[in-house]
Amino acid sequence: MCVCVSVCVCVCVCVVPCVTFSLSLVSIDRDGNMTIDWDEWRDHFLFNPIHSLEDISRYWKHSHMLDIGDNLTCPDEFSEQEKKSGFVWRQLMAGAMAGSVSRTGTAPLDRLKVFLQVHGSTPGNPAGALGVGNMVSGLRAMVKEGGFSSLWRGNGVNVMKIAPETAIKFWAYEQIKRWMRGSKERGPLRVHERFVAGSLAGATAQTAIYPMEVLKTRLTLGKTGQYTSVLDCARQILHREGIMAFYKGYVPNIIGIIPYAGIDLAVYETMKNAWLARHTDSADPGVVVLVGCGTMSSTCGQLASYPLALVRTRMQAQASVKGGPQLSMLGLFQNIVTQEGVAGLYRGIAPNFLKVIPAVSISYVVYEHMRKVLGVERCR
């Protein structure tokens, strides 16, 4: 009897922990390949204390900041500890560096987009605005006019404006968030509050750096030798057109922030919450899901706001044409629809979509590397 009891006790003591340990290893091995790599080991213990969807989404939000070339989205809702530790500015710096490399890598497609928006199609062939033929001929024309390096014309200003735009947007978001909360100390902002705060912060940042947007468009469309530098471009605009020329197209640009920010945020939040609700056993969405959500939300936002972006670019460019008509926002809309149809409002959108995947991919790789270099996680 004693022997049987001893055997049972030994079996319980030895087998139960082994079974429990085996189950733990199985739970760590997410891909089921019977091998536990470093990412699986790290994520298991990183997420082990997390129990709520709010905590999971906060990790998700702070872990990735992707730039597709037009709008640098800053993560928000940082804790006071993260602000004091230097985590915030290291995070923003990593994102800014990623955006710089990403924008430089996709600059030829960005210049092609602007080129097609202004010169893309002829009145007899409005459908060409969306065609591949127009893209090829546009690239050929740019290379023929200024050589291969001309494909990066205007990229310098596009990269230069990342730092002030990011800093102003983050500062404005914090101030607006504090104003919306008032004296009440509560949790993160709700979705509609984030939309309002994000839109106002974006409008504030755009107002401050908008002259750089005009400079970028003028340099992008400029011919070889027309401008010797960014300062020379600014001097010529100021001398010929006056100070107000630096805010040409400002109204459609600000109006475009609302549908872009609203739809981008709504689609991203919807897809994120759907994934988290379906995969309750895993806190890590993975790169594919993150890139997919970011790409889809950005695409929907661009489709809604692209006509306004096209009109903005036209207004920025038309002032440089001597003797050309200086149409208003509504005048340009009417003129484009009358001469080219609705398709004319989406002229140049093909290269805009083509650059999304490489821009997101480059941004992600550089961002993760810069996080390690800057020691972002050590500051949390």
C-alpha cells in the first residue's frame, strides 16, 4: 500500500509539472514548427502580464510607426513615465529617420505622381490619367529632361519637413488632448475624440510647414537649372508672386485632412479591433497584419481625399505659369470634370498606390533598426 502511494505521489510530482511545462512550450511555439525562436520566447514573456485588449492595443500602437510618404502618423497616448524617460522623442526620431529613408527610396514615384497631376493627360485622352502608358512616358520625359538624378528632384524639401511636421503635430496633439480632457483625469481618448484631436493637430502642423509643401511642388516641377537651391526657389517665388504664393492650395489641403484622417483612423481601428476580437489567444498581430491594416486604411483615406490633393497641387503649380489662368478651388474642380471627366480627379493615383507597399516596407525595416540603435525599449 505504501509502495503504491509512493509511486502515485512520484508520478503526480514528476508527470504533472512535465505536462504543464510541455503545454507552456507549446503555447510559446506560435507557428507550431516544434522550434522556439527568439521572437516567440521574447513575445511570450513580454505579453505574459497583459490581460486586456486595451493593454494589447497600446503595445501594438507603440511598436510601429509607418510612413507612406504623404502623412507621417505619430503614435499617441504616451504615459507620463514614457514622456519623462525620453522614450517619446526616441520613438519619434526613429519614425522620422524611417520616413526619410522611405521617402528617398520612393521619391521617383512621388515626382511622377506630381508630374502626372499637372501634365499627365491630354483633353482627348482623360482615361490616360490612370494608365500605365502615361507613367512610362512621364518617367521617360523626366529622365530625358534632367537625367536619372532628376527623378529625386524636390525630395530634399520632402525629407526636411518631416522633423518640424512631426514635432508640431505631436505637440499640438498633446495640447488639444489636454484641452479636451479638461480637469478630468481619465483613460485614453475615444475614437471620435482621437479623430478630432488628430485632425486639428494635423491642420496645425500643415499650417506651420505649408510653405515647404509649395517649395516641394515647385522644385519637383522645375526644369534643370531653374532653381539653384531651396532658398533660391523661395526667393524667386517671393520676388515674383509675393508672400501669399506660399499658401496657394492651402484651403483644399486643410479640407483634405478631415476625410483622410477620419477614414484612415476609422478603417484602421475597425480592422485592428476585428483582429484582436478574433485572435484572443495572441497579442502579437505580426508584420503582415500590421502592414495590411496600415495599407488598407491609408488606401481608403487616399481615395477619399485624392481629388483635393490634386487640386491643391494644381493651385500650387499654376501660379508659376506666366499668363496662365489662376483658377480657384471650385473653378479647378469644374474645369477638370468638364474637360476630363471624373477620372481626371484621380490623375496620378497609380504611382501613388505603387509606392505604398515599398514605402511601408522600407519604413518598417528602418524603423525597427533605428529603435534598436536609439535604445527605444530601454527607455520604457
